[in-house]
Amino acid sequence: MDDLEFKFEVEIIQSEERKRIDKEVKKHLAAAGLVDPSGKLKIKGVSPKMLKRMKQEHVECPVMDRNVQFLQCFVCANFQSRVNGRVLCKGDPL
Ligand code: SF4
């Protein structure tokens, strides 16, 4: 077993519509080095097809108590890992 500490296992929900990444989230993604100079999202080891899918995913965040795009969740300080369609979330107050 690994020793990741997490409080919540949050299900990742796939939706039909592809939401725009909001500006705030894009800033965080850029700060994490996940946006290329042309402004396109680029995550090492993640194929364009997978990225497209990720843009359609969201989670019901138990900490903020609202719907959050998966990409926002991915750059959240509480994000630990993605395992079998679930996010392992530290659950600390944000
Ligand atoms: S990692 Fe962040 S955004 Fe994702 S479920 Fe946890 S608190 Fe919410």
C-alpha cells in the first residue's frame, strides 16, 4: 500500500459538454507549467485525447461544496492523486 494521506475519495464525473476553462483555473495551470507559450494546455504524459476528456470532467468538491472542473481540482493544493476514476483529496480547508 502507498502512504498517501487523503480524507476524501471523490468520484470524477464525465459530462457531455466541454466547459471552457475559466481564467482563474488557467492561471493556476500556467503557474504549474501546464500551459505552453501559445496558451494551449499541455500536461506531460497526458495525450491530447485524454486532455479533451479531462476538460469534460468535474467533481463535486466536498471542501468547497460545489461542482469543480477536474482541471481545477488537478491543480488544487488538496489534490493527491487520480486513481480508478476518483480523486484522492486531502480535504484541508481552502
Ligand atoms: S482536490 Fe481540491 S478541488 Fe479537488 S475535491 Fe479536493 S478540495 Fe476539491
